[in-house]
Amino acid sequence: MGTPTDVTVLHLPDQPSTALRDREEAEIYVAMVCFKHGPPRLHGVELEWTVHHGSDPSRPLDASLLRLALGPHAPQTINPHHDQLHLPAGSLITVEPGGQVEISTPPTRSVADLIAVATADAATLADLLGECGLVLGDHGTDPHRPPNRLLQVPRYAAMQSVFDLIGPHGSRMMCSTASIQVCLDAGEADQIATRWQAAHALGPALVALFANSPNLNGRPTGWASARLRATLSTCPPFTLPPEPSDDPASQWARMAMQAPVICVRGHGRSWAAPPGLTFSTWIAAPARVGRRPTFDDLDYHLSTIFPPVRPKGYLEIRYLDAQPGSRWVAPFALLAALMARPATIERVLDLTQAGAHRWFEAARDGLADPVLSAAAHEVVQLGADALDHLDLTDAQRRQVLDDLAVRLAPPGRRRTA
């Protein structure tokens, strides 16, 4: 989303298939492409839902029916024989391994316009699915069905085989979860470290505030956000938040080199990586794979790392549960407002200090955790005041404020927004 202002350290390869020479070259590349700096202007959102039969939400989903429902808007992962069309307002549909659907908006400077685009395209998606008797889920986990991988493509087969060796959470993350992903520019070079830290520091309080995944496969899990629990536990420590750093770009680049290679793309149906292969060992010992890794391989490797916040040239904030209906607007607008100005970001770091590391408490207890409840009340007040710096319409602003008030109400006094 952002535009890099300094690309003198390393010239990008003309051909992505260019082989990497050494780990230093790889780390320089990762730091540069993942943390592009420039004025923080653009916003984006990715909205994900589980998909169910309207007549029986516990009935397994069929790939052919989902392909039929999405028609020309189906991605090639589920219909490889046609060119995919964008939705009318400009969003693109992707389908996740378990049949979850996601819309990704084009980046825009206007928060009000982005909300309008996502709202329109979400309605179009719901109509497409409704024609085939399918409905969008309301929660961050599938409360009705066990994990079941619908997409039989080499990437997801390789991912599942690696994650299953660690535990059950990888399959749950891949096939039974849905999230909101808020995308914001990384910021100017002298702002990136602070914005990166603030995006993480907000995580536990906002996870607690918007937790919406207590059930899985027909049973209560005992967790307010079973989705985040699954995500954090998929491939630790690489799915856990990093320690604060004054140089997050270099920190991320080192982590990427140490992360396991989940899959090696090939021409056949198996993309399995050699056991124990990290990207740094692939560079150092290419004979383990049979060839040297390329810049394209490195880009693909980065797409298989799933932390709470992922740098992709912009910040992809991934820790929020999916919400029912239009209730995604409040967490999106709140994050956009809290990250809009340096003065607000500095205040965020002060208000979240006590709870910034309470990720598992947030996932387990939500607002029942007193530290996170206090932080959530404070950041909501800060964010409500900061909404004035966004270009929201009056109706959008009222919607956000009403929803936030509902979230903070004691459980016995809550109403549906």
C-alpha cells in the first residue's frame, strides 16, 4: 500500500526467479519490501467468514457448490479454468482452505469510502451465496463443524502436513477460523518502529474487546477467542508477537530466515519441504532442496508466516475475530483512528503498557480480564475522540460509537447493535 522512498540498498531483481546469493542479501530484501515507508495515508480491510448451508449450518460444505455460487468471482484456487472478476465495488474474493470466503478491498485514502466499498461488496457476496442456499457465518470460528480442508491444492496440503506435526491448532486455524484484517501504511521511516509497536500493543485489549469465537465444532471451548488461541499455537514462536524493537525491519528479516519453510513449490502435486528446513538453511545448503532459493521463493515463504501483525509493505493487523453483519466497521474504524496520528499513537503506548503482553489472557478471558478491560475502556475513549480525524459520515460515526458502547457494557446489560 505504501510507496518506498529509499530503494538504494538493494536493487530488486528484474526476474523473481533470480537466485539469492546469501543470507545477508535475503535479509536486506525482506527488510526493504516488508517495511516500505512513506506518509501513512492508505487503508484497506480484508473480511473473512465461514460459510454454511442456511438450512443446516452443521452440514459439510461442498467445493463444487461454493464454486457455483461465486461464479466468475471465484478465485483460481477453487476454479482454475477462468479469469477471476472483481466484485462490483472493487474487492476481490479469496477462498481459504476450509471454504471460508474473504473479500479484500482496494486500498483507499478515504475511510468512509472504504467502509462503503466493503459494505457493498459484502452484500453482493451474501447475495451470491444466498442464490445457492449458503450463508455467511457470524463468528471467528466455525461453531458447528470440525476442521475439514476443502481446497486440495499443494500449498495447503504442505501447510497442513507441517502444522499437524505441531498439534491440532494448525488445522483449526486453516479450516475453521475467520478474521478481520485491517491494513494500514507502515509510516515514515522515523515512525515505523513506533507504529509497529503500537499495532501490537493494542492487540490484547482489542482482542478482548472484539472476541467473538467461543465455540468450535458444536462445543464451547472455554476461550473468548478460540480463533486467536488456534492462530498463536499453530507454529510458535513464529505465530507469536515479537518483542518490542527499535528496528522491526531487521528483526522481522532475521525471524523470516529462522522460520521453517512450509512448502517448496514444484511442478507436481507435492510441495513438501525437507523436514527441519529453515530459509537460512536453504540458502546455506541448497542441495537439501536440489536448487538455490530465489527471490520469488522468499516472497512465497513470507506468505506462509502468520503472526498477529504481518508486514507486507504495509501493516496487516490480523488479530481480530470476524464479526456478525456490519459490526466489523467498529474495530476497523477504531484501529484506523488510533493509528492516524503520532500523538494518538504515543498515548496508545501509555494506555496499553500494563496489558501489552497479555495475548493469551485476552484470547482466554476477553474483557473478564480486569487489566485488559481497563485498557479497552481507555483506548475506546481515546479512539472515540480520534474519530474526528477520519472522514466518516455522520451515520458511520454514530454506528461506530453505538457499537463500541455496546461492547463495553456489562454482559447483563448488553443489547444487539
